[in-house]
Amino acid sequence: MTTQVSIPAAIDVEELSISFPLYHGNARSLKKTVLSTVTGRMAADSRNRVVVEALRGIDLKLRPGDRLALVGGNGAGKTTLLRALAGIYEPVAGRMRVQGSLNALLDPNLGMNPELTGRENIVLRGLFFGLDKQAIAGLAEDVAAFAELTDFLDLPVRIYSSGMIVRLGFALATAVRPQVLLMDEWFLAGDAAFMEKARVRLENLVRGVEILVLSSHMADVVQQWCTRAIWMDQGRIRADGPPDEVLEQYLGHPVRVPPAT
Amino acid sequence: MTASSHLQPSEHASLDLSANQRWSERHRSAWRDVREGLAQWPLVWTLAWLDIRLRYRGSLLGPFWLTLSTGAMVGAMGFLYAVLFRLELRDYIPFLALSLVLWNFLAALVGDSCVAFTSNEGMIRSVRMPFTLYAARIVVRNLVVLAHNAVVVLVVYLLLWSWPGATALLAIPGLVLWLVTALAVALLLGAICARLHDIPPIVASVMQMAFFISAVIWKPEQLAEREWVMVFNPFFCLLEVVRGPLIGVVPSALIAAAAAGYAVTLCGVAWVVFARVRGRIAFWL
């Protein structure tokens, strides 16, 4: 069912740190302002610039079959870690290696242009995925069928209902199965009617990938889908282990056993 | 039911990123970026073409509005300046048409380059793509505009029957030089402007000044014996290696060498800057 790809997927992260320089405005006064809000995450780098340390000394090793959940409060560094794994933010310190094809579901409307028609958006995304003409035709068919666009496919996305836009975005993002799938939590939110269908498609996708890294607030999803969880706090790994244990530490109370599926 | 038809991404990417790269590694990463960006030419072409289409969606003439407005500009300015400069109309109009069309390309390219990365913030922060892709998109988009505007020049040549002859072929090496330099400029300005937000207004005013001092609407011959100072104007030299042959003038060896020198310098600076900051651009957006 899975691929003919020979190299198994792998993620190796060693001592990874990511920090954001604060260039804009007056760094000195900004320093004071931000210091009072983001305690303990501010530092000055070697050239005395003010930086926000988004990730600090992350070590991580994932192999095929691993399903990792990232839990933690807002601003704990979950999304930054996903972006770093996707190669969007390059390491400021340490090293990061990802082997195998990768898809990051970070932005629901990635590259979607409201002025273009549904079909044009599909072609554009297909090109972004590096697909050839034939594969793009297949992509258009698959996405159109899932998103139930039919007559709207050749009309600008601008006139779509919001539900149609969500379906199109979701169908597009989940149409390609990579070896490594990175997913942000927004992906699990959506209107109820669409949710059931989306969930089936997403579970299918997740089952087919070799490595999954999921950032989520939803305890039941973490328990059902993941084999390992990491609690991120202030850019560091605070706890790492089986989902039940980590969730219990993070939430401060034992989690209920998920209903059998 | 549809879920089983998942497609595979065509290439298997593998990433190996580390901090504190040595220069040799930086060069390799930058080179890989350029190579991979250019390898995506179908995407570059589609993005560039869509940019143009979107700008004129719903308009009757579409991109030919550009042609029309350039034509009107040439008509309006041509007669006035021919009188002001006491130049032969038949001689001056083709020169002006060509000059304006080429200069519009250069100016728009430089202007767009300033927002090469900042205007793609959403994309850059959600998917790893070669930065060269965004730079190439700007170059190709402006080439499409240039192709539309070229109609004005052809019409003027046709009306005044002033074809440049075989000398025009000499513009080809000039155009190749432009293409390479244009990509370098887009990468350089794109990166610098992402980091320093004061640069775009400076670039805009430099380009405006350059328009007046680079013999776009006046002829370099009007400087008479002081024409040689133009060799110190990079804009003029780069403009002249393409414009000269297209109005039947072979650029002097000095101008051609100067243009090549400026282009190589620009590409060199762009390369060093890009190799140095490539990994940081995403943090600046």
C-alpha cells in the first residue's frame, strides 16, 4: 500500500536551537517591553542583539512507524519546531536532518489565491508538489471529488462559500502522501458535517506515512494517533514519553481512556 | 473512497541543515538553491504568468494595456522632446520608444526585487522552497511585460521604417547578461530589503535619479566631447549594450567592457550576500 521508495524516512535533531532576532523598532526599549512579558526567553546573542529563543537544545530521533505528538501551551515552540523540521527555519545552533519526502500542513490556505479558479489553484499546488502533468490531472480529479466542487471548479475561489474554501484547502493539502508528515493543530478543527469525512481522509493519510509529527491540544487525537508525546515548554522539551504519561503530566490529571474505535 | 488515491511527491527530498556552516558549505547551499529554483521553471513560469493575468483579470485588453500606455507615453514625449532637444523626429522617436521600453523593464525589475521575499511571506513561512524561485518569478514576470511593450517598438520601427538591421543580433549577448544580472539583483535586493526596511525607498529614489542621468530620454551624443563620463554610470552601460544594437549602433568596446564589469561585480556581491544570509531570510519576514 505504501511506497516504492527505497530510503526509509528518518528525522535526527541534535541540540537544535532557533532564535528570532528582534530588529524592528528600538531594540533597547523593546527589550524592556518584551522582557516583562516573555520571561526567561530573552537573551542577547554574541553581537548583543536582542533575540527570542524559540527553541533551545532540542534532541529528537524519529524512525519509520513513529507518531509523535507535540503538546504544550501557546508559544511553547510547537509550531516553530514543525517549521524547523520542515526546513523553513534553519538551525541557529545544532543540526537537523530529515530523510524522505516531506509535507508540512501548516497553513490551511497555503498559496491559495482567491482570484484564481479552483482548478488553477489545484494546478498551482500540483506544481508546488513537483507533480507532472498527468499527476496534476489526477490531483484535480481527487480534490474536486472530495471537496464536492463540481460546477464551481472553474469559477474563482473568491465566490466560494467558506465551507467550500475549507474543503478545497483541506483536500489539496491532504492529497499528496509524503514519507514524513508534519501537521499543525488547525487541521483538526472544522465544521462538524465536514469533520467526519475529513477525519477518514486524514486517518488514511496518516496511516500511510512513515513518520508523523502532530502538534495538538486535543488529548483524544493524541491518544488515538500517537505512539509518543513531547511536552514543550518555553522552547525546551519538558517531558518525553508515551502519550498517556506525558498528557497526564501536562494536563495535571489522568486522561480518560479513549473510546474504542 | 477518494482517500486511496493519494499521490506521491515526485522527488524525495532530504534535508541536512546545521548551524555554523563553513563558507564552502554556504556556497554549496546557495548553489543548490539556485539550481533547484531554476529546475522548477514550470512553476516559475506559471506563477509569473498568473501574476500578469491576475493584474488584468476582467479587463478588456489585458496586458496590452501596458502596450497601449507605453505607446501613448512615447507619442506624447517623443514630439515634445524632439523639439526641446532639436532632434530629428524620425531618428528620435525609435530611440525614445526603445529606451522607455527597456528602462521600464529595468525599473520595474528593481522595484519588484525589493519585495521579492517580503511579498511571499506567507509562502516562505509555510513551505520550504528555493528562494531563487521567487527571484526567477520576478524576472520572468517582467520579461512577459517587456514582450508586450516590445510591440510599441515594433510599431514605431514599422511606421518610420527604421529597422536596425543585422546589428540587432548583437543585443542577444546583452540580453543574456541582463537575465543573469536580473536574477542576481532580485536575490540581492530581495534579501537586503527583507532585513533592512529602509532600503526600498532608497532604491526607489536612486532609480528615479538614474532615469534622468542615464540617457534614457536624451541621447548620449548630446554630451558631445564629454560623452566618456557615461562609462561611470552602470545604468547607462547596462542599458546601452542592449539598446545600442537595437537602434543599429554597435556599443563601444569600452562601454561593453564596463557593462560586463558592472554585471560581474553585481553578481559577485549578490552571490556573497545570498550565500551568507540565505538561511536567515525566513527569520526576517
